[in-house]
Amino acid sequence: MTRAAHAAASNAITKLQQIAAKDLGGRPEDYIVADQRVSRKGGGAGMTLAHAAQRAIELGGIYDGHELPKDINKFTVASATALAGQGLMGVARDTYPHNGSSLSFVASFAEVEVDVETGVYRIVDFLAVADVGTVIHPAALGGQILGRSMLGISHAIGQKWVYDQQYGVPLARRFHYNKPPTILDAPTHMAWAAVELPDPETPVGARGIGEPPVAAGCAAVLNAISAALGDEVFRRAPVNLDGILMALEAGKPMTNPLTANV
């Protein structure tokens, strides 16, 4: 997505520079796009992006989406065609070199406190460290890392998929069965960090976070509970307080592991 967005944005910048050169003279490379304007380098004539968008509609063709590149995906063609004529449109295919894989990784750490008399536990500290290349927007990335970590945590502490044993009807769509997390389930302290090693496979060095925080968040909490209580307490997630109490009293796991019925 980072690569595709960079390609489309670069195409839009090129068209803005071309429009400025047509109206104000000079060559397209004489202009820069910044601060919501297309301006001549070193000062001089320029135009707002709003004016450039209006000129794109008047010029038509490649500038407003009526003429599209031949190499773009058919879905891009459909999307661009639906928006044609509404303003300046940047349309391009990601043709940057790709010599390896762009995978993101997350290492998560959790600390829990467990009351062995009631089975109640709470997550007091949580940290997720992401390897996602260069961080472009820290607030957005932090929200993605911790938000998706919370989804993983919910799979460890309560959220579950439930099916009726006789008819196979999914009951998880009902909130009182599914038990999605609330703000009360969030760790007392949550933090994130990034490795900040640029990804050579993308022009700006960034790549998406994807799903890794979900699995990392779930595994970190399950490992923390297991470290606090011992390995022979639970064999499946989510880990509920009644399962903890039964296992501690019996001295062995009392909940059945996941079972496949074919």
C-alpha cells in the first residue's frame, strides 16, 4: 500500500507541475508542490492546488481521469472512471523494483497479576515493539499497533467464537457470548516502540503493520499467565477465571483442548 500510494502521489505531483508550466511558463521541473501550492522554485509565480484541480478539469484527458494508463489494474480503471472529471487525478501502477519480501514483525511483552484464590487476573504492563521500516506517522502507527494488540489480548482473555453443538449455528454474533473487549480490559499501562530500520523494498522505507500485533498480543498475555501459574493450568484460549480455579484445585488442566469434529 505504501508503494502504491507513493506511485499515485508521484503521478499527481508530475501532473501538477505540468499544469503549472502550461499556465505560468517554463518547464514542469521548475515547479515544486508544497504547502497546498504549486510554486516556481526560488520564488515567483504559482497557483493553489484548488486552482490546479480546476485547470485539470478544464484540460481533461490524463489530468482529470478521462485518459488512464494502460498498465493499471482493472479495479483501478473502474475506480478512476467513476471519479473522472471531478478534479486532478493521480493514477499509477506500482512498478518499483521488488527484490525481496516486505514483511512486518512484532515482539510483544506482557506482565500479569493473578489472584490464585479467585482466579482473577489483570494485565498491568504491555509493550509491543514493531519492525515496520521507517515510521512516517507515529500517532497513526501507534494506534494501529496497540489497537490490534488489544484485539489479540481479547482473544486471550475473553473473546471467543461459539457454535451451537447440534445445528452448527454461530452464536458469536451475540455480544453476551462473544464478549468483545472493553476499556476495562485494557492493560494498566500500554506502550509501543519501533525498530526504525528502513525497508529497502519501498521508496519511503515504510511498510504496513498488518496482523502481527494481534498474534503477538495474544501470545504475550497467554505466556505471561502461564509463567505466573505454571504450564499445566490451561490448554486453550480464552483463559477464564473458572478454568484457572478448577485447574489449581485439581492440579491439572480441567478444560478440554480445541477439538475438531468431522
